[in-house]
Amino acid sequence: MTRETDPELVLIFRGTHQVLSAEKRLKRGGVRLRLIPVPRRLTSDCGLAIRIPIEQRDRAREILSGARLLPASVHVPGRNGEYDSVPL
């Protein structure tokens, strides 16, 4: 499995409460996700992030926007362990 065939987004939130609230809403909305530790190359006040398949970006944006829980930043893994910022 490579990033090119299975791209994912990493959603970074401002705190643990926001991550857990977002997780609950996304799961309820049918978005496949995984709670992960924040990658070392990214910074966050919270140690958790949410990883979702990139093809579920629109559904995640719809759910999180409606709940006023948009992430502080969104990243896509790139080459050499780097992350590129992208819009949700």
C-alpha cells in the first residue's frame, strides 16, 4: 500500500476535547477514521490527530463545518516523511 494509491489526510485540532468530539461526529456520519498520535513533524497542543481517507474529505468537511469543529490544520503525507498543508 503506497500513499499514491491510498492517500490520507491528517486532521489536527486545538485540543483533546475537539479531537474526541470530531471523532464522535465523523464516526456517526459514516466517515472511516483512525485516531493517531500527532506526527512528530507536525505540532499540536494535543497529542492526538485524526486520519481519514482523502476521498472522504467532502463528507468530513460537511460534518465538521456543521458542528463548528473544523480542524486547526489539515495535512497530506508527502515524500521523505514531510507533510504538506491542504484545505479540508
